[in-house]
Amino acid sequence: MPHFTVGILGATGIVGQRFIEMLVRHPWFEITALAASETRAGKKYGEQVDWRIGPAVPEEVYNMEMIRLDPEEIKADLVFSALPSDVAREVEPKFAEKGFIVASNASAYRMEEDVPLVIPEVNPDHLALIEIQREKRGWDGCIITNPNCSTIILTLTLKPLMQFGLKRVVVTTMQALSGAGFPGVPSMSILDNIIPYISGEEGKVENEPLKLLGELDGDHIRMADIDIMATCTRVNVMDGHLESVLALMESNPTVDDVKKAFKKFKALDLPTSPEELIILRDEMDRPQPRLDREEGKGMSVTVGRIREGIRYLVLGHNAIRGAAGASVLNMELAAKEKLI
Amino acid sequence: MPHFTVGILGATGIVGQRFIEMLVRHPWFEITALAASETRAGKKYGEQVDWRIGPAVPEEVYNMEMIRLDPEEIKADLVFSALPSDVAREVEPKFAEKGFIVASNASAYRMEEDVPLVIPEVNPDHLALIEIQREKRGWDGCIITNPNCSTIILTLTLKPLMQFGLKRVVVTTMQALSGAGFPGVPSMSILDNIIPYISGEEGKVENEPLKLLGELDGDHIRMADIDIMATCTRVNVMDGHLESVLALMESNPTVDDVKKAFKKFKALDLPTSPEELIILRDEMDRPQPRLDREEGKGMSVTVGRIREGIRYLVLGHNAIRGAAGASVLNMELAAKEKLI
Amino acid sequence: MPHFTVGILGATGIVGQRFIEMLVRHPWFEITALAASETRAGKKYGEQVDWRIGPAVPEEVYNMEMIRLDPEEIKADLVFSALPSDVAREVEPKFAEKGFIVASNASAYRMEEDVPLVIPEVNPDHLALIEIQREKRGWDGCIITNPNCSTIILTLTLKPLMQFGLKRVVVTTMQALSGAGFPGVPSMSILDNIIPYISGEEGKVENEPLKLLGELDGDHIRMADIDIMATCTRVNVMDGHLESVLALMESNPTVDDVKKAFKKFKALDLPTSPEELIILRDEMDRPQPRLDREEGKGMSVTVGRIREGIRYLVLGHNAIRGAAGASVLNMELAAKEKLI
Amino acid sequence: MPHFTVGILGATGIVGQRFIEMLVRHPWFEITALAASETRAGKKYGEQVDWRIGPAVPEEVYNMEMIRLDPEEIKADLVFSALPSDVAREVEPKFAEKGFIVASNASAYRMEEDVPLVIPEVNPDHLALIEIQREKRGWDGCIITNPNCSTIILTLTLKPLMQFGLKRVVVTTMQALSGAGFPGVPSMSILDNIIPYISGEEGKVENEPLKLLGELDGDHIRMADIDIMATCTRVNVMDGHLESVLALMESNPTVDDVKKAFKKFKALDLPTSPEELIILRDEMDRPQPRLDREEGKGMSVTVGRIREGIRYLVLGHNAIRGAAGASVLNMELAAKEKLI
């Protein structure tokens, strides 16, 4: 069984909290460092965090002394990054340079040619970019990224549709509050309301899947030739992004063909993998965020209402499968493949 | 100035309440009868209704004695029907037969060949079907219908796009609670949640616009040749349906062309008409249900985020423009045109 | 280890679902019967229930065939009743007569002189009424009741205050939606709102604690001499009743005295008992329903903001500690004490 | 008819927006200046404000150029202050010194001996402190304050109870989101939740009524001898504070006595006064924030569920009667009494 010590960068935010929740009793990974902005350094984690995802900070990390975002201070084999994109852009390369494997949830480096953007079930082979990256940048470590939350949930359903000649996707997302972090969306903005815009989100949903579904071609990824049109909205739901999808495919599969393709698409055998990757619901009124988001401990996605078109709805837990769990799964894959 | 006495069928429901709100001080119409199910007959309206749209039942109708859904009992020139579809199917023809003009918000007769399905700004000429209907059915009165709430809001934006050769529409709706009536959606179903299905709704949104945008051809309507794909969801918003629309057009208009077309599309000069029919918002994060639904006293629709595609979001008040106000406006049009 | 087969009466409601959740893998109890209204009899539980408390009905009961509320049909040692009060009034005695031990969450028999109304940590000795009840009614079985949800949460904090000469309690509750069952509160009634009234609730909160905190005196309970004034409101929260309490005591204890008394008040050693009975939070802004309701798997209560007065806030999970868990704990106590 | 030009300090916040809403077509007051923090100075109001209380900034102020919080720059007879307390503490005296009448909604000076804290219907005579204040401080202008939002709503019901020898009040408030301003409460903090604490609020509710209900005694106010115990919570409601009140009185009035006292307590004859000051509802389930907060254009309070005790619930619009409307009403009173 692999064993790695891990640090978490940006440990006090919502995604940082989810990292802790997922890693605190992880069979392979052991949390040895929690880092955040300078002002928190030297203080106890439990006293610095506004813990939002349960009654109390796990005992195992409560008294851990926080450190700065400085590779010199961290004692860990790997780091998980839940940093805001602008901070990540500056900080992550410093860690990679110092030999750290950085599993990043930030958007800063996702689309760089030599940086793997990976969903383990979708494009595990793209991890091969690690070697290219190390060579090109002269780093001992590396940066491995996972996509944006809405992208992950969507792409887990697009991958099995690729066999039908996927050409065009029209998607409207209804995204949960936790996706905006904490404090994030003001309550006065969202009570009895919808906000039909999330800054930067549509570009990510339209572009990241092209890399994920693209093919590794020597030292880079050949983008998939799909046209994605996204409209992203924010709704008054705590966790769980729901996406209304229309997927146009060349071979025009039936609803049944699509169901079979979804069922055939399997989870990997990693510690954080769900038992079932895509859960199909036959009820007319599913998936629903509150009822389905915890499926597979938040690592499954649930699909329902598959209709001619092909149209369907897909739901996933944005903060688990769409963020912290995505990074953890990437690192588990890299560990299993002995790439780290 | 025209003057008609009016009755309201189904006066205690949410749409019934909106009818009262809109008619209680109407310049042309005077409420003289409130009808509902047998059990309420003979009782005071104010004591029978669970008034949900303000602090108190308007004084003008509080003490009005309710009557049965029986044309013999009603003293009024016109009736507005907020009946459930199954009741409407049975009751409305009885009224039409007895000479009443019935403005119906129910879906029962909308798609019948000789029944006008009208949005005054979209297809006022379809009222000509009244004569066909009377002839064919031998009625002194007639039934005039307005579309489903989501359809109205959508179609007000599709009409000005017809000039560009509208071919295909993909729409995902996020619909408000009041659309399901009262008691309607249980709170436990919708708190921290979305319900991705509304029974019967998608069929209405996909079919009714074809009649509305169709052409009057002698004694029937030639359906418009448009392909509409709808996904309808329920969100935790009191009033105001938001719709995410993709409209594919033959002549491929620019965003600017579309804006101009929307601006040119004007409200009529009727008592309930809004000043501005389609309000265009340039902000990235509009329209929003809570902020925009009351525009034009609930009779305008607000459009935002027009992007290449053409994609946009449209919002309207489902219970006013999408229901009671729709019937009232139809009757105002008919009155002005001296068709009633 | 004790072993009993159990039936659940009213198995499809919210409390029924919680019973299943708590019993499906219970170490002592094994579900062998699920009963509900006649119309569901003979059908599969999983197809009859609208499962609201998670993604899916537990496999163990999905295919169980439902039966009628008839003691002749049930094969079980004990029954848990989640029946509405009026149905319970009629049905529960029939079961007790036929020899069943009935653990009832209904209010029908709570205040009857020979019926134990019990919270295991508060008044376990009141179970002695079982013998009185059997003698008096000539039953082989018996009815054991637990209090109303708000009463349980409140009384768990009043018990340790009895030592200070508790005289008067003023309480305002903010109660969760699940307390009203499903469909229960309409969403249009509670979105952006509070309903300052819950039918029958205040009487229960004012009277039931007097019996719970009273003393067993031969064949009946001598009511505690406390004056309780309750105002009960419904708020837009899924689970977890929050109560704002003022407790006036003769000996005028300090905040510290009260904290010590709460800490000393311990859970029992039963399978469903929480580790900590009363969790004290020192933060200014706790307890909060969403964050604290799952403490002790929903069987703890959380107290915060203890101030001179004595004033404090207490929170508990209404559907677990306040309903299903209360009945289960009572039955566990009875089993351990070999009273059943 | 009096005529005054007025400035608004802190014009972009929620209370500032409410000031504009109430003053933009006010018969006596004309908005001539909108001031806020330095960074907004010189810019158009409509482009600086995040307008939250309706679809759009009123035209009348959209293009008004904002100015700094500097008495030299403002051209107005009076100023309304919606400043945060710490800013108000520094800024308001500068305005008073320069001769401005300052109607302040801030808490900074409310409890100072020579500063009138006024609710026009409760203690209009306290405005006499203006003269004391001017003498003592050597100001040409003066500061007139209104109480905290929860205090106003509560005190409007306590005033008519004074005749019965009011001794003790126990109140639990359920306060709306807008009371925390914008952005204020994060949505993740309040969805499916209650926050049982509002910083500083309980002290205000416990102390301010003592001054309001106190008697003017020469140059100061003799505090009323009442013991108030408050617990203040935040709930997921946009506008409208609901308060659960127990009022203990020496003469022990009946429910009927109290109803009569409430009915006798009348609004004044000022432009912003509501027709009915205290609206009594007889329904078991009123007042409710969403249904009752707009009564009297937000200037009435609604009382319900008056029970022996005396216990009752009172609701008022926190941002109108409890903030902007309170300041406006104070200024109208001062204008009518020719004190300004």
C-alpha cells in the first residue's frame, strides 16, 4: 500500500475543508501540513477555520499549526492545492520547482500544453504529460490539475458519448452555492432568486472538456472537435450542480444506446472511487441535488430523464467529485501508476 | 370606454387571486361573480380563500358571496377561468354555450383547431377563430385561451426572431413555485433542491408556440415549422420563470440584430399592457427573478445575456404575464376589437 | 444480546422512514413487518414510499410486502408506531391487547395516567407504569410513549435544572419542516417567511414536561410544579428544532453552575445512545440547525449561549432524537431492563 | 407645506437605498446630495450602487454625482445618515457642527444623554433634547437618532402596555437578512439554517426601549424601570423582523385589555405615517413576514396571537419602519413641530 505525507494549500476554504474531510482518514495519504495566507501562519488550524461542512473540525487536525504558502516550510511528499487561481498561478510553480507533486484544483494551469488536466476515468493517459512538463520546465516536481466542477460532472457523461460521434453540446447549469466558496454568494442575492451568471464559468465548461476528451499526441493533447455552448446559473442549493444537457451525435444513438453506454462506463479501483460511476435513475423527477449529491460519498454522478435528442440531466457534488475529490482521485491514480 | 361585468371561475387559487388583484380596479371590467367548487358556494369569498399574494383580501371582494361553477347562477358578461384543466374541460363549454365569452387560462382547449390561443402582441389576428368556433359549435359565447406560463414568456421572445428564419429552439426553464398553485410543491421537496421535472410542461412549451407563431389560414392555424426542445425544472423561487434559450436561425443574425428586433417589438395600447414589452438588460447577471419579475407590473418580460448562438435568458412573471394577466390582456384585446 | 423482531406502523411517512433508517442495521431489533394504510397493503415498500431522507430506500426493505394496520397480520415481537394521532388512538390499543409492546411516537395516549411517557435519560423509572397499565387494561402487551419532538429537546435540558428548583420556563421554538411530515408545509407558505403557529404544539410543550419531570408515586405520576409558556413557530429549515429558553430557578444558579449540571447529565449505555448527551458550544453563534443537528447521529442535543437569566438555546434533531430515535431508545431501555 | 433639501449619507447601502425609495417623491423633502465613501465620490450614483430593492435605480437619482462625507461639499438643509456606526461616530458630529440637522439611523449616539432617541408615536417630546444638545455642544445643527430596527418594532407594542405597569419583557427575535446589510449574511450560513446570534443586537434591544419609554426630566431622560431580556436570531427571510414577546405587567391586564390598548395607539398625521399603526390579526398563524411586512407601506407593525401571559408576536419591516422610515418620520415630526 502506497504511503505519502501530504500538505494542503488553502486549507481553510470550502475546498480546503473538503480536502481535510477526505484525507483525514485516507489509507494512503497522511496530512502533515496545512498552509494558508501569511496571517494565519503559526496559529492552530481549528481556531482559524470557519468550519462549514459539519459540526466540528476533525480532532486530527484541530491543533495542527498552520504554515505559510512556502515550499521551504512544508514537510510533505505531495501537496493538494485549493488556492484561488491568482494565488495558485504564483505559488504552485514554486512548489513544483522544489520537487513537490502538486495536485491542483485551481484553474491557473489547466489549459497549459504541458500540464495534465485529468479525470481518472476519462483520460488517465494524459498523466504522461508529467514527464514532458518536467523536462520542459526543469522541475523535480510537477503540477497535475483537475477541471472546473461543472466541467467534471458534464465530462463524465460526455466521455461515454464519444463513441457515437459527439459533435455538439448545449448545456445549462444550475450550480450550488458552495461552488462560490465562503462567504461567496450573499444571502440577499439568492433568496427567492437565481443569478444567471457565474464569472468565468462558461468559458471553462466550453473549453476544458475539449482537452479532457482530446488525444495525447506525443508531447501535447490534440483537442477534441466538439462544439460546447454553456449557460451557467447560480441557484439556492447548498451542494450539487445540476446540468441540463443536449448532446448531438453523428450516429444518432437511441435512448437505450445511451443508457447502455453510461452503464458500461465504470469507476476505477482507487480508494476514493465510487462503486458506481454514473447512477441512472428512471424516475421522472430525478436527479435532485438534495437527494442525490451524496451518492458514492459524493464521487458518483447521477443521470436522469434521458430523452430523444439526446437530452438528459446530470448531477454531481461540486465540492467533492467536482473539486477536492477530483484532486484526490488524480493523486491516487498517479500513486497507483507509480508516476509519483 | 368599454364596460363589462366579469366572473372569475376558480377564484380561490393562486391564479384566481391574481385575477382579482388585476380586475378589482380595472377600468373596463367589473367583478360581479366569484365561482369555485360546490363546497364554497354561498360563503363569503374572504373567508374561503387562503390569500397568498398580500396581507389581505381586497375589501371590494371580501364579502362577495361565492357561487357554483354554473352558468345559470352567474351574472356577468364575461368569465375568466382559472380552473384546473380537467374541470375546465367540462365546465368551460357549458359557459360558452350559454353565451359567455370565456377567457381561459386552462390548457384543456388550447390546441383545438377552432379555439384561439392568443398572446395579443404575438398573434392578435388569431382571434378571428372566434367566428369559426361559434359557427362550428353553435355557441353564442366562445372560448379564448392563453398559453401556458412558460410558453408565453418564451414566445414573446421568439416572435421577433421569426424574421430571421427561426428553425430550432433549445430551452431549459427554471420555474417558480407559484406555477404549481397552492399548496403545490411541498417545502421538503424544494428546500436546498431543484426538481428537474414538471408534469406535462415540456409538451406544452414544445407545441403551443407552434400554434402561436403559426399563420391563420382560413378556418385554422398553419403551425409554424420550428423544432423546440424543452427541459422544465422547478426551483425555490416564489414568482418568475427564468428560461435559458438557444435559438438557431437561418439568417444567422448578430447579437445586435437580435437586440434591435427585441427593442422594436412593442406592447399594445391596452389597459394592462406594460410600457415596455421586452426589457433588455445589459448587466452580465440579469435577468433575476426577484429583481425583475415585477417589471411592467408583471406584464413585461426581461431579457439579458444575449450572446452569439443566439443564446439569451428571459424572465417573466408566471402568475401575471404568464397566467391571469394573459387572460385579461386577451379579453382587453377582444373588447377593443369589438369581438366581444 | 437481546433480539426482537419489530414491525413499523405508519412506515411510509417521514418518521416511518427514520424508523427504517435507524432499525435496518440495529444490533437488537430486526424489521419483519411494515404496515400502513389499507391501500398500500400487498405492495412493495420501495414502490409505495416517497423516500425523502436519502437517495434510495435501503435494499433490506425495498421488496418487503406491506401489510395492513392489523395485529393479526403482523409477525413481530414489538411494534413502533409513527401513526397520526387519530389513527394511533384507534389502532395502538388493538396491538397492545394482542400482546404487542407498542413504542408510540403519537400523542394519543401520552398523557393517560397509566401510560409511561418516557425519555430514557430523564425518567426511566416511569416504565414501571407498564405493569399498572397491563393490570388496569387487561392487556398482554402495552403502550410506551415518547414525547413530542420539541418537548424532548427542551426537557433534556430542563432535567439537569431541576436540582436548582426550576419554577418557570419561557420558550420560543423555531421548528423544522420535517416536523410537519410530508407533504406537510407548502413551499409557498414558508419561502422567505416564518409561520408563527403550529397546531396543538404549544399545549404539548407546556404539559408533557410536567409528566416527564414528575415523580412516580405508586400507580401514577405526580406532575412537576413548573410553569411553562411556549410559543411555537415554523421556519424554513429541513431538520432540527431550535429553542430559545428562559429558565427561572429558585436557587438562582450561575451560568457556570448550569454548564456543570449540563455536562454531568450523561447518556445511557444503549445501542442508540449518543456518546455525549448535551453538547455545550462556547461559540457565540451556536447551536445552528444545519451544522449541529447530526451530532451523536441525531441523538445528542446541542446547547449554546448560556447567559444569566438563565437563558440558553438548545437544538436537537426533531425527526431522530425528537421522534423515531426517541421510540427506539425507549424500546432499548425496556429491553435492557427486561421489561419487554 | 414645509420644504427641505436633503442629503443621504451612506447612500449605497440597503438602508441608503430605502432612504432614496422613501424620499424620491416625498412631499416635503427633496434629495439634493448623495454621499458615500471617498472612492465613490465624483461618480454617478446609478453606476455605483448595487440596487437590491427593485429592478432599477430610480431615474431621479441615477445620474446624481456622488460626493464625499464632507459637510463642506453637501448642499442640503438636512441629512439622513445610514452610515455604519463607527463611521457615524466620526462623521455625524462634523455635520451637526456645521449646522446640519442629522437624522441618524446609526447606533453611535443613541444613548448619549443629550441626544434624542425618538419614535414619533412613542416619545415625540424627547425632541426637546435638541435644545439641550445644541447648548451643550455649541452646535448649530443637531443629531436626532432613531432606535435599532428590532427595538422600534418591539417598543411600538410596549408603549401602549406602559399603562398596565410594564415590569418585565422576554423577547426572542427572528430577524431578516436585510438587517445585516449587503453583502451581509453569506448564503451558505443561512440556507436551511438559523444563526442564533447577532452581534451587539441584544444589548440594543434591552437598553434602547428604557430610554424611549423613559421620561423627559429637564435636561435628560429618566430611564423606564423595565427589565428586558432579549435573544436575537437571524433567519432566512429577506425583510421583516418577527418577535415573540412575553410582557409581564403589574396590573395583569386581560387579552382584551391589551387588544384595546393596541387599537387605541394611533399613528400621527405625518406624510410617512401609516393609516393604522398596530394592525391586529385574529388568525392563529399571523403575523408572517412575507405576507405582512408591507402593511402601511412598511410603516405599520402587525401583532397577532395575543395570549394570556401576556404573550404575543409582532412583526415589522426592519428596513422601512425599523430604519429608513424611522429617520424620515423623525424628521417629518421635527419639521411639523418646527424644531428644524
